[in-house]
Amino acid sequence: MNAEQQALFDNLTQLQQRVATNVLAGMSQRVAYYQAGGSAKTDLSADATVSELLSNPNVKAFMDSMKKQAVSDAIMSREEAMKILTTLGRGN
């Protein structure tokens, strides 16, 4: 996490932090909410609560920042591509 992402993360409540990181880790919204300690009595109220939580502008900003970082990390840099192409071109 870079400094900007850490600042966004620090602006969230503990429940928001846990739900957001669980969703980013691949959990469904409902499961992420329950795993984070959500206390809704029914699945319907859990769905409504987590939907509202994830619609919060601070939560959205943090999650968007983390998603951009993940995409950026997944894309090969120009330098990495040049190293691979050089190795292939030399027949190694």
C-alpha cells in the first residue's frame, strides 16, 4: 500500500476497512460483511448494509485506488518487456 492508499485506509472505520479488504480479496459482499464482524440479523439487511457501506465515498476511493494499483502491477513495464524480448532474440 502506498502512502495515498494508507491515508485513504486510515480514514475508514474498522468495519469499512475489513469489508473493503475482504471484497478486494475476492469475497462476495455478504460474506465480506459477515467475516468483518457485521451484525445484521438477516441476509437481506446484511446486503442492504454492505451495499450502503461500499457506496460510501471514502470506501469507494480506497477500493478504486487499490484496484488501479492491482491493474498497474499486472501490466508488464516497458523495461520488463525489453528484457524478455532481448533474451528471446538472443536465443537464450
